[in-house]
Amino acid sequence: MVKAGLWIRQDPSLVKRYYESASIPVNLPWKLSRKHIRIVTRDGRFIKLNTLRNRINSKALWRLCAKYAPTHVCMSVLDYLSPEKVGLSSEARHAYPVGGEYVVDVDNSLFRGIDSHEHPRTLVCYECLEIVKKYTIRICELIEENYSNIIIVFSGVRGFHIHVLDFQAGDWASFDGHNLFKSHKAARFRYTLHLSRMLDTLLDKSRFTLSVDPMKAIAVPYSLNASTMLVCRPVGSRIDLERKSVTKILDEANPALLIWPVKAISEQHVEFQ
């Protein structure tokens, strides 16, 4: 799996083949047309995709990914009335945020004492993922005391992204009609503090900032992770995560069969005989 990831990362044509072959669900719960979406090309360029006259849906996004073979495909946690106006945080209110999800990034840098085992010389550590899986389940249980529409997405490398889709800023902060962005930031700060106090470990600075800052971007589900070339694939609910083994999650995140279909591999094998 790791070797395949290296081949894919080094060959843009394989990345393009993945996005050409992958069938992203049309009924995604994320409103991509309301997201600030950007891709990062291999030469380091940032390309904003949601423009005033060209709103993105899942099929259009995948077509553009097949064209550019990007290293990163990211989306905002907030939904905007005018996502094309998203820029500096001081100007974000002009894009007019109309809602958005709350996200917790759970990975092996979050917990004290997680390095008590020997790590393999790879980006993906099964034992770390087993530990992170347990913490993700615990955090979801805490979130379920307030919210119910939760989707867990494998990050593609060291952990999981918890997307709380029914989060409402008004649950944790009063709304400032003149600066909705400020209200979203205040609500996320208060809820993140609430979760941190209920956990037996503190969110580290980068994870705390991701959950609090409404300007932060998160990987688009079903896109490829830039480090491992594994798919940032939705696992489902907390119950789905409990039922799936780490091995199963990694198997489902492996893009190899979409890039090298079984039929093509079989035909190639026959030719060599």
C-alpha cells in the first residue's frame, strides 16, 4: 500500500486516473457550491474553484482534479453565500457565512503517551490508528450529547476528521448581524473549550485552532491525501467506526483498484504468460 502511494505521488497521470475513475456520490451531505474550495497544484499554485458564475458540484470538482492532478483538495468548514469573496479573515464577513460544520481533527499527535510503542518507518501506523480510533469514538460520544448528524472521515494518514453537520453557531454564541463571521468564531471557541474540558486529554494547539478558526480548510472527502495518496474516505457514523477494523478502513482507502482495475491487471498478467 505504501509503495503504491509513492508511485501515485510521483506520477501525476496516476492521480488523474484516480479522479477520472472515482465515482464520488452525488448525494454528498456537504454543500460544495457554498464552500470555499481550493486545490494546490504540483508546482505550488493555489486555484480557487468556486467563482461567481461557476459554482462547483462534485462532478465538476472531480473533472478539475482529473485535469490538474492536485496535491491537495481543500474546502472551508463554513458555507458562504459568496464563496468567491473568501480571502483574508478580516474580509471573510463580506463573503457572508450562512452556516457550516464543526470539525475535530483527531490524530496521533493529539495524545500524550501514544509513542509508547515502536513505530514502523512508514507514514501509516496501525497501532496508532487503533488508539486514535478509540479516542475518535470517545469524542463522538461527547459530541452526541449535543448533536446527531455526525460523519467521520478517515484523514488518509494518521487519524480521522469528525464532521458535525448539524452544528449551529447560535447554540453557543449570540449572533452579531453585522459580523456573522465573528459569531461563528466565538461559537466554535466556546464549544471547543467545552469538549476539551470533558476530555481526559487537552486538544493540542493546532487541533484546537482547526476546530475554533472558521477560516481553516479541511480535506474534501474522497480526495487523495498528499502524503500517502490514500483516499480521505468517509467511514460513516460512530457506530460504523466501531464496527470497522483499521485494516478494513485502510483497504477501503486504497485507490489502487481504481487506478489499476482488476480486469486490466488480469489482462496484463495473461500477456506476460
